[in-house]
Amino acid sequence: MPKAVSTVSPTRMELIRLRQRVSLAQKGHDLLEEKMEALMMEFLGLVRRIKAKRREAFSELAEAHRKLGRCMAVMGRERLLQAARSTLKRVQLESSTRSVMGVRLPLVEPPKTERRAVERGYQLHTTSALLDEASLAFERALRSLCELAELEESVRWIGYELERTRRRVNALEHVLIPRLRSLISFISFRLEEMERDNFVRLKRVKVILEERRWR
């Protein structure tokens, strides 16, 4: 006999308590399944957005590298490296969070990456206009990469929460609720046995009383 069954008290109060626990567990199970469905919809939507954003970001990066290659052909490697060392390398990001079914997801404000040529730090009179075009292309690609990072981090957190919620659903569905129902069946069976025993006992008492009455 399982330990949980052997230690449970076969009383009506215990039966009522267990039925209430099953009802609560079932409600919790249903709510968690609804949460999983909502999270899965969000997950799939983010995955579609990631695919589109990756294509966009990689396309922008490829274009930026092509422009950088043309710039290097005109300016030469040393002059280009010197301009790169003079460039201001700073991007300010503002981040917050949003909640999806209780899961806190990152929310990054689209950074202001595009700058005017005079704001980049390198000397305009010693560089080519091709450097301005390449710089602008990389700045646009950087913005897309920041947006992509937000989406991928959101997917990572939702995936973690989906796995965590799935484990809880499985624990309720395959462990807790079946165990509680097994206890309910055991108590119901024991109570029926006790009622039959009482009925038999009362019937015997009645017979004995009838016999004494006619003596």
C-alpha cells in the first residue's frame, strides 16, 4: 500500500478536503495550460519577427561591408584605420521591461545610431565621402542588431518560462492530481466498507433485540 494511502484518515472531512484540493489543482492546471498557450503564441510571433529582423540586419551588414570595401580601396588601409581610431564609439541604450503572462521581457528603445558626418569624430578633410556612406550603413545595421538582440533575449526568456510551466503542468497532471484522486477513491471505498459494516452490525443488533423481546 502506498505511503500516502496508508497514512490518510478515511473520514468524510478528509474526503471533502481532498476533493477541494483536486478542484484547486485542476483549476491551477487549466490556468497554467492557458498561460502556456499564450506564451507559445508570443514565442512563435517573436520567432517570425526574429527571422525577418535577421534578414534585414544581415542584409544591412553586407551592404555596409561592401561600402567599407570600396572606401578602403580609395583611402587605403592605414588611413581608414586612423579614421576608425578617431571615431567616437558610443551608443546610448534606454531599456525597460514589459510583461507577458507574468514574464518580464526586455524592451529596448530603438537607439539613435545614425549621426551626421561631423558628429563621428574623424577628420572630414582627410577622409573620403565613401567613409561617410560606410559609416551610415554600419550605424543603420547597428540599430537593427540592437532590435534583434531584444527579440532574441525575449525568446530566450519565454522559452525558459515555457519549459518551467510545462514541468508544473506535467507535475499536476501526472503526479499530484492522480495521487489525490487515488486517495479519494481509497477513502470512498473505506467509507463504503464502514457503512456496510455498520449496516450489518445494526442488523445483528436488531435481530438480537427482537430475540430478547420474544423470550
